[in-house]
Amino acid sequence: MKFSQICKIAGLISGIIAVLLMIGGLIGLFSGEFLSVRRYSNFFWFANTFLFLGIFFLLIWLGDKEKSA
């Protein structure tokens, strides 16, 4: 596999993890507790990291796509 394809897959997986963490944070916000976590903001804290990582990987993929075209 090429490096750009690996970055694309890693970016998509990281984005999916970020979305799942944000959904978990919203469930915790409305229910009060989710997965034994009472401070729902912890989900958003970690989602931020995965979201930026996904954006970084997808920008690498787009940059390589533009360079090779």
C-alpha cells in the first residue's frame, strides 16, 4: 500500500472514533452517566484529539493526491 492510502485509512478511522466519542459525550450529557463516566466532557476532550489527527492524515492524503495529479 502506498503511504497516501495508509494516511487516508488512518484519517477515516480516526474520524470515526472521534464521532463515536462525541456521540458518547452527548449520551452522557442527556443521561447523566454513560459507561460509568459522570463527567461527560471527558468524551469531548478525547474526541478533539482524534478529530485533529484525522484532519491531519486527510490533509496529507489530499496533498499527495494533488502532487501526483
